[in-house]
Amino acid sequence: MKRTKLLGLVFTLAFAVATLALVTSAASGEKLTLTSEMVVNESPVGDPTLLVDEQELAGDPPTGHCTTLWQAGASPNNYPIYAYIDLGQTYNIISIWLHDIDGQGDFKVSYGTPGNWTELFIYTTSVWNVWVENAVSINTQYLRFIMTEPKAKIAEVCVYGTAGEPPTPTPTPTPTSTGPTPTPTPTPTPGGITIDKAMGTNCFIDDPHDKIAVAGIIREYHNWNWDEGDEPWFSEGTYPGYPNNENRWQPSYGAYGYSWYFDDYYDDLSTNYNIIISPCIQGSVYWITGENWDNKPLYAGEDSTDPASYIEHADHMYQYAARYASVEVNDSYLKLASDQPRETGLNLIKYYENWNEPDNWWAGDDAHFSPQELAAMCSADYDGHEGTMGSTVGVKNADPNAKLVLGGIADGTNLQYLQDMKAWFDSNRSDDEFAVDVINMHIYCTDYTSAFTPEEFDLKGKTQTIVDWVRTNLPNKEVWYTEFGYDTCQARYRGKYSWVRAVPHAGYDAQEVQAQWIIRCYLVLFAAGVDRATQYMLRDVDPNSGLQYSSCGLVGPKDDWTPKKSWYYVYTMRNRLTGMYYVGEQSSGNSDVWIYKFKTDGGDDGAYVLWCPTRDGTTVDDYELTLTGSPTSATLVEMANEDTDGVETSLTISEGKVTVDVSERPIFVLVNDI
């Protein structure tokens, strides 16, 4: 009992001394107002608004005991995390107070503008429940904070200063408009992307072409390392690297010691199958990062927000476009191995994606791209950062018609990430160009525990938020969603089901549920205004594994490739909606029936797609579909296993209506006027 009282007395005295120190060193100037709306999170995890959520409790001068913490969990792999505060205008900052609450680690503070930061000081946390004043003398609108590790715990930040210059014109993400609410029936743009060219899948070079033919566009997973050395399998320590690159595509260095003929591959798919090709040029190369393939392509000590640091990557993007895009370049610009055909302007590829899931927060800081880091690499890959890196780097310098596709963002609802990228471009490019042609995102209908239908997940609403922002703020950019899908395996992996598992129900087996939900994902993505959507992926990794994403394929695994029901259903949707655009949703008068309308570009004919947006086996028999226009013919098409066109049935039009049975499997009603 005595020991407890003694400890309490020591604690009280220590806290009183700390408070006294604060009072005697109180800042001059005024305490600036900090709100959560001023805070921009640059990391995919953690809530940095907790740095400013207890301003009143902190007091003036700060003496209050604040408790909420900006953290990203206990794992060091989640750190460092980044955030900045936009004060709204320039201030003369004279002190920054940090509430040190626990642990020992470095907490860094910088100032400048988004993408251009100057380190101000590093504070090493070491005490408990003490406010520490850091005297500074700067003029800035922006303050950046970096929590380097889990133990660098700061509970609150207070800033003192006086008003300086009028608000800087430097744009920030916060005020960017989200645009007006879109009309539910957008008018298709002539010459735009029809459904048959908008529907796609993800695949590899060794997938059979007759199975790839299910898609109008493919996202081809293509490791950079295959083209430049394929070390350590092909050779080790012998590839010269930049600037003496020796690219190989025909044949490639290969993968793991194999060689592939990409000229032939691309030519066959483009010429004989009329498929649009978008290589996803992913990962680093051995001669930069060793076997750390996921790491940013940087040498030790390079500035990750400087476009020039990505010269090796931008050089490869130029060489790729120089070979496969539509414009020939001078032969002297080609960097090819001696065994390569010296080809340029083959006119086989228009789109070039520059990474895969660069926001991979799970992979550690060496691999994770912040928005600013990705913007810097994109600026290099686009046009050599406005030509400042030379005329033979970036896809646009090889072919102005080439399109740079943003490496697919794993968090497909993360609008803040795009806004932060825009802020970097606006601050660092004189042309303010958002230096990609395609905004590219990934999304799976899951809470990372179990899967949902696209309707209950609100896939349309979530993706439409991204589309609306792009249409308002980047009106010349396409929007793609290049990964979505569901697993068919019903086994557990380490005791858990896949969080994207298509769960059998109401007599529907796993393949049927996967097929239905994939088709419904395509439908709602196009209704949201997405330009292209590619399902993940053509083939299974392992059809017997319950690990997430292992059995998402439309066909079986490598060397099997047996089509699932989903392959036939996707093929049917593409075939039946060829040449058509989404034109709007039609009210059904029944909450269990959704109706989307599609119309042929430049024609009168079109299609209605009807389904029940449920997962409990709901059916609506003898539903009367009201037809618009003046159609004289109507045909029902039902998707079926082992059929790439579906099963047709003629319908009788009576008083402008047809009668159909609706279920969770979408049906198509084709008419000659809509």
C-alpha cells in the first residue's frame, strides 16, 4: 500500500515538473488552428488526423494529456508512414510542439510543398506524457510528418506562428472537386470503347490463344527482368544494365531460364484475334535490386521522389514503345542484344502499364510507392519528365500515340492516392499534366473475410466515385479496373476460406456463382462509367488451394486450361454486346430485378440485360419487360455452359412488352430498336 502511494507521488511530481517547463517556455505568436480536414494521409494505413484531434484538450500553451495516436499497427513492415498538413495559407512558423507519449523512435518533420520537402528536424521520442517545444523559423503552408517506426509515438501536434503571405497557388488534393452527380443514362461517345473491346482478362504469354480469345483486351503480366538479363537464371552478373542495355524480346531472355518470342505472341493476338494488348511491365530487375523484385527500381541513396532516379525504368519504357508502338524511331536509339531483329514501329501495342500494385502497403517501404514516388516515376515513364531526362526515355518520346497506363492501384477506392498524385504533378510539372493516359485501379468485392456480390458491395457506387473525379479533374483520361474476380475452390487454407470465395447457394455450384458474379461485376463497372475492365485472371494458379486468388481463373491451371462456366459466360456477354455501349438503367418496378440497356454505336438495335441482384436464389417468373423504341423483333439469350453465344429463344412482343423469367444469372434480350 505504501509502495503504491509513493509511486503515485513520484508520477505527480514528474508531471508537475514537465508542466512547469512548458509554461516557462511558452511560444510567442498565436496557436494556429489545426483540423482533420487539413490533414492529407500519404500512406494506405493509419489515421494521421489523430495528430490534431485533441487541440482543445492540448491547451494554449500545450499542457493537456492527449491520448489518441497515429499508428499503423505494431509491425515494423508498415512503417514509415507519411502525412502532411495544409495550413491553408503561408505562415511564419516559430514553434512546433509534439506530445511525446511513449516509446523511443524518430519522428521527422519537414516543410515545403507536396513532392518537394525539406527536412526541418528529427525528434527522437524518449519520455512519457511530455510536451516538447521545437523552435523553428520558416515560412510555409505545408508541414509533413513521418513516423519512422511503431515506437515513435506522438499523440498530438500544435503549431505556433503568425500569418504570412496570402494563400499560395500551389494546388492541394483537399479542394479538388468531385464533380456533379452523373446522369444515370450517359450518352455514349461516338468512336468510344464498345463492350467487346472493354471486356478483358489478365494472362501470361504461355496461355493458349484460343482461350485468350474470350477477351477483347488483355493485361499481360510481363516481368521487366525477362527483357533485361533474366538474372540470376539466365546469367548472373553479366548483364551490362543502364546505359548499355541489351534488350531482348524475340526471343526474350525469358523467365527462369526459358525464352519466349514476344513479337510473334503480340502479332498473333493483335492480327489474328483482334485483341488489344496492354503489357503490365512489372517488378524491378536483378541488376538494380537483386532478387527483391517488388522493390522500387532505385539504387541505394537515390531520391525516390526525383523523376531522374527512375532513368533506368523510363529507358526501358521507351525501348518497349519504340519496338511495339506505331512510330518508327532512329535505329541508333535502339538498345538491343546482338541476336535481336532490329525492329521498330511494329504497331502492335498502344498501351503500356508501368507497374503492378505500386501501393503495396503489405510489402514494406522499399517496395511501397507513396503517391509522390509513383508520380515521379510516371513523369519519367511518360515523357522523361517533360524531356528534362533526355529524348530517349518515356513512352511519349518513342511514340506520341502511345498510352501510359498507371500501374494498377491495389486499393481501387483510394481517391486520396490519386489526389496526392495530382498535387505532385501540379507542383512539379510546368504543364500540370497528370502524366498517365489511363487511371488504373483494382477492386475485389470483399471485406478481407468473405466475398460479396457486386450489388451488396456497392461496386457501382465505389467505382463511380473514382470515375466522377477523373471525368471532372482529368477529363482526357480513361478509367480502367484491371483486377476483380472470385475463387471457385471451397477448401480452406490454413484454416480459413478465401476472402473472394464464390459460395454455392440455392442449388448453384461454385462455378455457376463465380460466373454469375463476374458477369454482374462487368455490368455494374460499365454502368459506373469504367472504360475497360479486365477480370483476374484467365487461368487458375491452383484450383485446389483455398488461398485467396488461387482459383479465380476462367479456365483451369497451366497445362490444363479447361474452361469453367465463367469462360463461356464471359464469351457470351462479349459476343452478344459486340459493338454496343452502356446507355442507362431502366426502372423495373421490382427491387428484385435490375435492368441495364445497351445500344449499338450508330444504330437502333440494342440489348436489355436483366438479373436479380441477390445471393439467395431469388427468381422472378413471367416478368414483363417494357421495351423502348419501336422494336419488331426480340430475342432472349441465356448463358449456358459449353456455349460461347448462349441459347436463343424468340420472344413475342405484345403491347410493347415481352415476358421473361429472371434469376441471379443475367439474361439478354436483343431487340432491333431500343
